[in-house]
Amino acid sequence: MLKIYVDSGSSIKKDEALEYGIKIIPLKLLLGNKEYLDNGEDLSMEEFYHHLVDLNEFPKTSLPNLYEYEEEITKETEEGNDVIIITISSHISGTYNAFRMLFEDNKKVLVIDSKMAVGGLRFIVELILKNKDKSLAEINDLVNELIPRIQTVAIPETLNYLFKGGRLSKAELIVGSILQIKPILGFKEGKIKVHGKSLGLKKGMKFILDDIEKNGFDPEYGIIASYTHIKNNVDELISKAPEDVKAAVKVYDDLDPAIASHWGPGAFGFIYVKK
């Protein structure tokens, strides 16, 4: 039998994980003087944004409990199961390299660097579930073909949290805030990529819609509408979209705290698979 474990940076929620039949590996979050798990069990989204916005506490993240997962996953393979672990990009987290080294001698464990974060990992999970009877090597090939096709196009409402997370310099923060310049962000080869810049959110929405029109999207996978805390911006983006794009939106994804902390409230965008 195939067992699938997914990094909490996938933004897959507990009830969705139960539907998929997978397990979430939560990152750890340090807020103030207390440590939480990035899976919603001991920190609700409302509590998280209270710390982030009202108390101005920016979280520090750390790796999951490797000893716990080494024991659990090794037991799964000893019982004859194959295991796939999907992590967010190795360029923004150490989870992939930690698990790769942990299981490098176990041929029944495949550790996949998704080269992205949040919604795109759902597409990988869905592909694996459709091909769960194939070998780990065959699944790995299919996933490696899919990953370059997954597109993330998203915009932060404020630049403050990208600055706090070390993604922007102070000069970029000041200039961008004064001129209302919004970076349109995504991933390329695992690294955060600036697709372009827009003057304000409205032009940013047009950029996202132009991007999906230019690339086309694979209706088999649909479109994930991502946002942080407040749905207003993503709802407006969808309202401006062509009918085929509106119909293809299958999931509203409120990003998990570990990723949302870098975007801040009000961020929004689309994640889709290119044709």
C-alpha cells in the first residue's frame, strides 16, 4: 500500500487530508514565547492573525520532529508499505533535505521536492493518487513532468510582511509602499520569482488574468484561488475573470500560518497547471 505524507506548507487542511487519505507533517511555529504546530490543532487562523497583525509578532519556523517521523515512516516500510513525502521547495525550507538524508538508504521511501509551496502541492497529491498503483520510480517521473507546469501568480496587499520575512530590502519596501508597486510573485525552479510589477491591486489582477489567458490552464486540475485571511481581493479577482476561469476555480485556499506570515493578510492569486 502507498502512504503519502505532505508538508504543512502545502496548506492542505486537516479535513482535506482525511478526504485524500494522506497525513500532514506540520512545521513548528514560534510566536512570542510559545511553540505551535502549523496544522491548526493548537493555533486557529484567528489566533495566528491576532499574533501577526495585532501583536506584531512575526513567527519563526522550524523543522518537524524528525525522530517521530523517522520511527513512524520506518515502521510503515517495515510493514511492506511504500511511502512518499512531499515537501515545499528546498529553497525556502530545510524539510526536503532533512527527510532526504533521513531516508536516503530506504528504497521504499520517495522524498519529493515540490519546488513550490501551498496549492501546487495539491495537484501533486492528486496526480499521485490517480497513479498510486505504479512504482515509486514511475510516480517520480510523472511528478517531475507535472512540476514545471504548475504556475503560481500571486500578489501581496502589503509589502510589510515580505520585508519582515527577509524577502524585501528596506529600500524596496519604502519605494514600493510610496509608489503602490505590487510585485506579482510565483516560483521558478524552486525559487521565488517576480513575474512582474503593477501599480496597485487592480492592475495586478489584470496581470494575473492575462497570465492565465496567455498560458492556458489544464481543466483536469482546475484552478486554486489562494488568499490570506481576507477573501475580498481574491473574490474580486474571480469576478473579473472570464467564465471558463470562474468555472474552473475548485478550491479557496486560506494559506497556512508558516507561509501566510510572509504574505500578510489580503494577499491573493491563482495556482493552476499550464496546458
